[in-house]
Amino acid sequence: MRVSEVATAFRELYGYEPDGVWAAPGRVNLIGEYTDFNEGFVMPLALPHTAVAAVSRRTDGVLRIHSADIGGPVVELRADGLEPLSGAGWAAYPAGVVWALRQAGHEVTGADIHLTSTVPTGAGLSSSAALEVVTGLALRDVFQLHLSMEELASIAQRAENDFVGVPCGIMDQTASACCTEGHVLHLDARDLSRRQIPFDLPAHGLRLLVVDTRVKHELGDGAYAERRAGCEQGARELGVRTLREVPFAQLHSALGRLSSPTVRDYVRHVVSDNERVERVAALLSAGDVRGVGPVLTEGHASLRDDLRVSCAELDLVVSTAVSSGALGARMTGGGFGGSAIVLVEEAGVDPVTKALVTAFEEAGLTRPRVFEAVPSEGARRVA
């Protein structure tokens, strides 16, 4: 989308020029799923797909929000009247950021916001985090708030946790705010330390594909929260604050101390996925990018069997891709639909893509959307 088009749409909608235009990307997670709220490790990368916001500051307490993608009228709210869990639909994501900023003591006195996005919704690519981060960044700039990108990510997470009601971890918002072009982000969700690891797949003759199954998922339906609660129960039974404190070398003995088979499975996944993130980081640092493939497939088996967040369509992507020559594949995101990633040789992009399309057609499923994941820039002002 062209920035000028978003600014023009703002002017036509509100009758004056915006103070600026900002963009924040969606993300795909290479490895480390359901680990961030356990204070573990994750490794996302930003996508070229972005949420874009044209925004102007207001001083009268009025908050007006419009989406070019949703359609319908402008949603008008009062900045000082925002209430968590109020059922505001899609507008709860940007409104929640206003609420979270005000809760943190920042004087946000209203705004006019026009949004549009190329991040696929319901595909596990953090379309909601992109909306939150782009809103937060724009409000930071127009109100001249002294907030780092890390602090903006935390504000955006609070908006989703406490205002929208989805108990997500910090990964999605941090990825949207802090990723850099050409890198994956190694994030420690305990202390929020991070490092950028080069991820130049073309230099190695490789590509990373995103396969959107077009099966929509809703993380607010309780399944995500149930798994988070199970992980917290496991931590309590093991006498640790979070599952991050369980060393991989002691996993077997830790599992033997848990009473519930379900909690045992959740703990096994989280502790082993933390180890997989560290293994992938070591492989990338050593230049062994192809070695990442089997770790991805291993991670999918854990998500499918221990965490039980996969679905038939995601399993079909992984099995078809691997049997068609891919180096590895796994579901990414919250699961129950959404997307999978596939690491493939450059020469294998077309054959693997064709095999996936054929497999879905033969199963009577909607044709998947397949595109390349290109490590891209995080949130920024664009006009």
C-alpha cells in the first residue's frame, strides 16, 4: 500500500491532514511457541506485511478510529471513558493502547486514527500486535511521550492482555516493534534482552515459506488461556516461578513430579521448545542454516502431540512439505489453524508449493496461501 493513499483516506475521512503516517509489521515465529509467557526464549522475524496508521492528535478527549479493511462508520469513543473487556470488536486493539498509555500515566487526550493492514487476519501472523504497536508508536510521537520501543511493546501487550482480554506473552508486540531487516530476533522473555541474528537465507540458497491454511483461529476462545493456566500449574507443582527455571537436562525428573498427564505434556513442550530455540540460535550462529530444518519439524511434533494446538490442515502442510523435499516445517503462532512455515531449498519452492496445493485440493480444502517470509524492518514512521 502507498503511504500517500493512507494519508489521502485520512483527509477524506476527517477533513484535514494527518500529523503523520506510521507502519508496524506482522511477524512469523521461527521457533519457540508458547514459551514467552513462561519467560522463555522465542525467535521471531518481522514480515513485510504491515499495519499502517495515519494519526492526528486531539485535545478534546475524543478518540475516533476507522479501518479501511473492516469498513463501516468511524468508531467514536472517549479517551477517559475506555473500559477493559467492553466488547468494542476490532477497535478494542487500538483503543486498548490508548487505555494502557493512560493507565501508565501518559496524558493521551484523544486522537483521530485511520488504519489499514496487509497482515492476514486469523493466520497466526500477529495482525493484532501490528495494530497495537503502530497505534502506540504514532501516539508516542504525536504526544511526544518518552517511551522506548521496548516500553511500547509492553504497553501494547498490556492492551491485549487487560483491555482485549487475550493473555498473550510479549513476543508478538516486541517482534513488531524491535525486529530488524535481514535478521531473526532472539528474545529472552524473562529479562527482555534481545539480540539480532543474521538470517540471510538467499545467501545459503534457501527460502522460508509461510503457508496460510486459511483456517481462522481465535485465541480468545479459551484454548490459549487453558494452556497458559496449565503451564502455571506445572510451575507451581515444581516449586518454580515459571517454567523457564526448569533446566532441559532435568526435564525427565521434573515430569515425574507432576500429577496431571495434561500438565506434564505442557511442561514437556515448553522446556523442550526453549532448548530448541537455543539449538537454532547456535546453528544459525555457526552458519548451519540447513540444520535448522529438522528442529522445526521436531517442534511441530511437540506442538501437535504435547501441547495439542495443531489441526488437520497444519499437519497436512508439514507432512506434505517434508515428504516433498522440504528441510523442515512446523506450525507457527497460536495454532488451531493459521499458518505453518516451511524451510526449503530455493529450487524446491515451486515443487513444494505445488505439492501443498495438490494435497489441499485432494483433501477438499480451500487452497492455501503461500508466500515467502522475508525478514523485514520493525515499526517506524513512514511519513
